[in-house]
Amino acid sequence: MGRKLLTEHINVEGIDTFEVYRKHGGYRSVEKAIKTMTPDEVVEEVKKSGLRGRGGAGFPTGMKWSFLAKPEGVPRYLVCNADESEPGTFKDRQLMSKLPHLLIEGMITSSYALGANTSYIYIRGELLYVLRILEKAIAEAYANGFLGKNILGSGYDLDLHVHPGGGAYICGEETALLESLEGKRGNPRNKPPFPAVQGLYARPTVVNNVESIAAVVPIINEGGDEYAKIGVGRSTGTKLISACGHLNKPGIYEIELGVPVEEFIYSDEYCGGIWKGRQLKAVVAGGSSVPILPTELILKTAAGENRLMTYESLSDGGFVTGTMLGSGGFIAMDETTCIVRNTWNFSRFYHHESCGQCSPCREGTGWLEKVLHRLEHGHGHMEDIDLLVSVAKQIEGNTICPLGEAAAWPVAAAVRHFRHEFEWHVTHAKEAAQPGAVYRPSAVLA
């Protein structure tokens, strides 16, 4: 396996305590940054590293930091997005529960770089057990002089708070998260102004994912240039992948970006192949919001090149033949999977989680769910298939936040790549409506 920058010590007994974490090199990045570097130098190292946001968007982290407005005498904030509510994604909660001090160290180093004296970890409400772990670790950091006033005698002050949300998917969107953190309903804001100018309490704010902030620790310890040597092209460093579905070895894997998708699925080092000796049918590579791909397109690009676990390779071909790395929620589906049923299930989720602020999303997600329900339960018509594509197009690009796209893209991709399966649900409606019914390629369309 490749290098482990985040999870190398994850199985060390007691690593969730300050004492054990410190013995294994913990908080070195804080000491290095505060004692030997200026905030701008820390930002520059993150830029050199090529680190891209690990929450889904993949935007360069250092560049995002450099956009932060710095008006004189105005407080700035760093907010960690620990909402993690994308179906198929479960990496951040393990990182926080097993290595809480890694996130805290990353928060301190990143807050110093941004000039923030108050920072927040916004955590999903259902993860109260993780919140307790973080609170204990934060108390240890305060007790040992890494949080509070005059950290390490440097004159730099930082207070760190954990705030639980109400368990809404929409609060994974950074402006909805900020609204919730302020005590309001978690509705996304219109942009501009962007959070870097007017974020939390209308002050300059940076919002980063758990994994993104944790990755700052090895970047500062080893240097941005060294971090950039790992990976391929603009996909640098390591990435946590939440692998689930019909795999022999589901779990969380830290990979060096650039591993071939086929190797990730089938090698014993990673997922160990498809369970029960079945055939792979499709993969959702980056969480439920990204386009689904059939086997032939997830293993190789349309040009016949090996598909790699990188931002660029997975998106090769656009949405016609490609997908996205997203949050790394890797869902493998074998030949027993009904694509229509799976798509309907995703659509139920997005309809339920829409905040209702935008008409295209509020109404469109409902239409997608209803039409898919109709097809899945034997009441569909051929025109319903094109209706799904039409509704998805009317949602995409017409909403305040990306939840509209998250609902539309999976549906459009499912029809694009598995239209024959949707047609079978119409031509063989009675059979398709039976519990556990699955389209087989040998089936003859009427």
C-alpha cells in the first residue's frame, strides 16, 4: 500500500488521548508554524502542496485561503464542516473518533494561518458520540497549552468550539452551515457575498472539510513540495475513500491519488473484489450526488485508458462518459442491483432533504421521486423516461446551492447509461414491480 499521511497511527492504542498522540509526533505542525513561520508562509506551503478540498468540490485549499478578506480590526473565523451527510460517505467520523487530536492540530495550524482567534467544528447532530470525543480532546489541548491564550508563548490566542447541527443534509453546504451555526434555519445564502468576505456573523470566514484540515498537519510537517510529490498531476497527496456496497472488503482506505480504479476494487490490498464472486455492474465513485458509471466506463475511460482514482481521470469525458471523485464515497453495485430502484432511493433522499427555498429543487426533486416510484412499481410509461431527463435539466443550474445538481445528476446519468433498464421497467412492468426483481441483459424488450 501507499503512504499513510493521516491514518498511519490510527490503530495505536490510546491515540485518541493527548499523551499518546503527542508521543507519536502530535502537534509538531503547531510548534513549527507558530514558532518558525508567519501566517502567510503557512498559506504558501498549503498552496505548494496542491491540496484540494476533500469534502467534494475539490477546490484548491490554499487558493481558497488566499481569498479571505483581512480588514483591519475585524475578526475572522475558521469553520470545520464535519456535517458529513452524503450517502455513501463515512470517512470523517472515523477520523474524528479515532484521531481527534489530528483534527484539532489541523484546526490550530490552519487558524493561525488565517488569523482566526475563534474557530468552530460544526458536527452532524447524530454524531453525538463523536462530539463527546472531540470535546474531551479539546479540553486536553487547552490543558496542555495548545489552545487558549498565548499558545506556546507566541502571543497567538485561539478558542475552539464544537457545535452540533440538527442533522440536515443541506447544512453540508457551507452557507447553510453558517446560517445554522448562527442559530437560524439552515437555508443556503445567495452568493455573492461569499463567506471569505461575509461569512459567520457577516465576518470573513473559511469553511473547510475535516479531511482537508487534517491534511494541513502533514503538509506543514513535511513541506508543501514533499506533499505535492505524492499523487498524479493536480491530484496531489492522499485521499480517504469510504468504500461500501457489494465489496469483499468494504471500509475506509487512505490511498495515494492515482491508484487505478480496477486495482482499488479488485486487489487484496484494498477492496478485494466483488462479493460472492459476482460481476460488477456499476459504481458511484464519489458519494450519491455524482453520476453513476457502468463497469466498462468506471474501469476505463471512453478512450480506453485505465481510469485512475484522481479528480482528473474520473472526470475524463465529462458527464457523458465520466463522473467525479467528490467526497470519496465509493459505492460498488453488483449484477443483482436494480438501477431504477437505487436511483429512486437516492431521489427519495434528495426530495426529503431539500430545504424548499428554490422552486426548481423543491418541486423538481418531488417530481423525480414520484416518476421513479411510478417506474419502479409497475405504473410507468415510456415518456416517463424522457420526463426524468427533462426535469433533471430544469433543476440543474437553477438553484441557489448545489443540492439541485446533487439530485439531478444521478438521475440523468442513470438514464444515460442504463436506459434499457428503465425501458424494461415499462415493458415488463408486472415482473419489474416484484420485490427483488432485477433486469438481466438477456431479457428481451417487448
